[in-house]
Amino acid sequence: MALNTDRLKSLGDTIPGLYEKSGQAGVASVGVQKQITVPLGAPLLVDGVTYKGIVFVAPCDGCFIKELWLSAPVLIAGGTSTLAIDNYDASANAARNALSTTNVDPAVTPAVALEGSVLTLTTTLANRTMDEGDVLNFVLVCGTMTTDGQGYALTATVIVPDIQ
């Protein structure tokens, strides 16, 4: 059997509206959900350390942040710690808050170790929309913890159009 050297077809070749900029107003009308899970800092969090990281880089225009989930096997106890998640707009060089609040207290959310908690997202849809080069990122600031958190992870569900 000979190897087929034709390129693979993309779903956008068969599903109208899936390609970026293919729908009304130059925005895809459908997309594919992608789930990405990233660690938030070191496996064992350290007092007084700020952890920064990237969750997702938008490969095309029209991506949309659908859900964010937070989990950890050992929860932070004590101290003042914060988790902020933003959608950095590459064209405006400015951060847009993806959460409904400025930040989340990772000692309170998730509420139970080894269980995921969905984070409440902003209702400002522009803050959840991503264009090519925009970056979903986090900043986890650890205070002086009575119990050091372990294994914190964030799962993002992002709807992504096909790249043409």
C-alpha cells in the first residue's frame, strides 16, 4: 500500500463557519473545544514566592474561554495567597481579567482537596475572547502558608476555530 501524500483535510474543509474569520462579521461561528491543564507553580508551593505561567496562546482569531477549573491534592492553609488569571490582549498590549473578581483565594477555592472547582468567569465577553497571539496566563502569589499547597493545577476549556 502506497503512502498517501495528500494533505489531511481539516474539519474546516467540511464544516461551514469553522475556519477563523469565516462567519458573519469576520468571526467563526463554530469551534472545537480544547482542554488544557497546566501546573500552577512548583509541585510544593513555597512561602513568599510568586509563580507566573502561560496556560494557552491563541493560534488564531476568535478563540473563546469557556471554563476554568482549579484543583490541588493538598490545599493551601493560612496566610494570604492570591491567584489571578488574565487574557493578555497582544494587539492592545493590555491584560483583561478573565475572572469575575480581581483574583481568587487558593486557600478557599478549590474547597476540597483532590476535587475540581469551576471558577466564575467575567460576564464581559470581550475579556474572554482571544485573537491570534493573545495569551491566557496566571499569577499565583503565595503568602506565609500554615500548610504549603501542593500540586495546584488549572484546566482551561477554550473554544478554538480552525486555522485556514
